[in-house]
Amino acid sequence: MPTSHLAREIASQPDTWAAAVELAGGTPRLPARGARVAVIGCGTSWFMAQSYARLRETSGQGATDAFTATEAALDRDYDAVIAITRSGTTTEVLELLDEVRGRIPTIGIVGDTGSPLVDLVDTVIGLPFADERSVVQTRFATSALTYLRASTGQDLTSAIDEARGLLDWEPDDGLLEAEQFSFLGTGWTIGLAHEAALKMREAAQLWTESYPAMEYRHGPISIAAPGRVTWILGAVPERLQHDIEATGARFEHGDRDPLADLIRTQKLALARALALGLDPDQPRNLTRSVVLDDHEA
């Protein structure tokens, strides 16, 4: 069977991350320290926005909020709006950028540098080397977040090395046969938890949920049971592993950079999709970009 686009794009991430870090080291194009910033996106891009917003604030660069494009509250005296979009054609994102045009400076992080978004923003950060053919996003989103992480001053050398080391990783039978997955995160990795859950739903049609790690005890842990997996990306809160294992559910955690560990969830989603006979590049009911007609918009 030919290798899927998704498989190739997952495997290319260490290289696209390295390219993103190099790009981030060039001419600064993001808002200056102290600026009040809104970051918008839809789906996967929204989750990357959540991760960046937390990273930017905790690194002392200024108040930063993340919104999905349809729920953005941009009447809060923002100094800039950053839009993350792989295709540059998502209707909700383009409509929002058009609304704030000339009122708030805008920056677009985009995979397709020939897309309509380019003419709507003041500054373009193009990642064409990370654009994708699969409907399921992997390398564009993680490369965009890598660029943004590097902009906060993080050294991504270890993350890239760890990602390379995971390219040969294969899921065991317990992960391949589990009926349900809950993904948890803390701080900036909450966005990664949401993204991991989405990848499994999109590619393999699996029952997945995602939560801030400490919220898991407040109700969601009731679904934990043998044959199910609770996977934490990033730091593990005190006693949470004990509480999860006491339910009989499998506790999963990688002692590595959380973005690198996200590759394991991507590879698992791909493996589960193939095992079910699904096309990992064309999930049901999904398209590469949500483009609404005039009636829907």
C-alpha cells in the first residue's frame, strides 16, 4: 500500500521544525514585548493559539488571549491580532480579519502563501515548507507552534532531537486496542491535549476527550476503566498518576518535550486509522479548509 501523505508529513516534522526555528531567528515579525495580543484560529490552529497564548504570557511578553475565530472578542484594546491558518482560506478567519482591517494590526501565519489571507493582513509569516496535502493537520500546526515557541526565547534543539528519535516508534497492542482515550495537559500543553484528542477523532473516528489535567478529577475520571487510556502531555500533577492507575485505566506519559511526544499521538492515530481500513488523508465529513458559501456565512 502506498505511504499516505499523513505518514510522510508526520515524519517530516523534525525538519520543518528546524526550518521554523531558523525563520524565527530572522527579522522579528511578531508583536513586541508588552503588546496586548489576540491569537485566533479554527480547529487545530485554535489549539496552537491556546498553547502560544499561555507561553507568551508566562514568558513575560504580555497579555495574550486565544480565540476560535467565530467567538473572538476583539473589543478589548488589543495591539495586534495573530491569525494561524494552514490554508489561508477559512471563511471565519478571513471574515474576522476583514472586520478588524485598518483598526488593529494583523499578522497571518499561513502555509499557503498564495491564499486570500495574504492580502488581508499587515504582516505575513509564511511556512510553505510545512504546508500539507493530507486533510489531517500535523506538521503545519506543530511548525507554527515551534516558530512561536522559538519567538519566546525557548531553545528547541532537544525537542527536535527527541522528535527525530520518535519517528521509528510504533504503538503497542494496548494502545492499538484501547477503546477510549483521555488526553490531559497543564499550562501551554492543554492545547496539545486538545489537539491529540482531535487527531484521534479525525483520523481514526475514536472516542477521545481532553481536559486540563487537574480538572480530570472533577468528573471526567469517572469514565476511566480497564481498556481505556489516560495520556498526559507535559508535567504530571502530584498523585494524578496514582488516581488514574487506581481506576484500572492505562496511564501514558512521555518523559520528553511535550510537542515531541505529540508525534506519538499522531502516529497512533495513523496506525488506528489504517487498522480500521480508513483513509488517513481523507477523513469522513472533513475538507482541508472550511469554506462557507454566502448563505452559510
